[in-house]
Amino acid sequence: MNLKGSLPLLILHILSMGANHGYRIAKQIKLQSEGILDFKEGTLYPTLHSMEKQGLIEAYNEMKNGRERRYYRLTEAGSKMLGDEMAEWNRYSGAVNMVLRGTSKA
């Protein structure tokens, strides 16, 4: 399965709930997927950097508990892409489920 292909959508979704740092983004994805989706740093951070270059998210540094952390937040472009990608994901996953169930609307 191409789990990496779904990572940008998952990141956008997590950030739609508020700004977060990379470790917590990965932790939220793992927690909400009951451990099935477990993206490591080598996959997560390059994706975050790519999304930042595309203008979908923006990064900023903030001190927390005496430690500087890099936080990410959704941009307007990222919010729009989230809506588009969620609609496409729902259409795609619905079609796959219809095939797997052997059902058709025709």
C-alpha cells in the first residue's frame, strides 16, 4: 500500500485542528489510526518541508518548556487543498470499497 501518498492529506487534516510540531503530528496520526499509520522522521520531515515550499503550510519557531520547537500551521492554500483532497479521497475510497464489496450502483 502507498501509505506515503496519503501523508500530505493526513498532515493537512491534523493541522486543520491547530498548529503543531512534527513529533506531535506523527503521534496524532499514529494514535488516530490505532497504530496502523506510523510515519518515521525520514518520511515525515521531508514531506513537511516539501509542503512548506508549496505554500500549503508555514513554519515558525516557538519556545516551549525551555526548548525551541518548530511548529507548522495550515495556510489558506493548504486549507483549500485539504477540502479538495478530502473530496477526492472519499470518492476514491468509496469506489475501492464498492469493488471490494462487489456492489455497484449500475
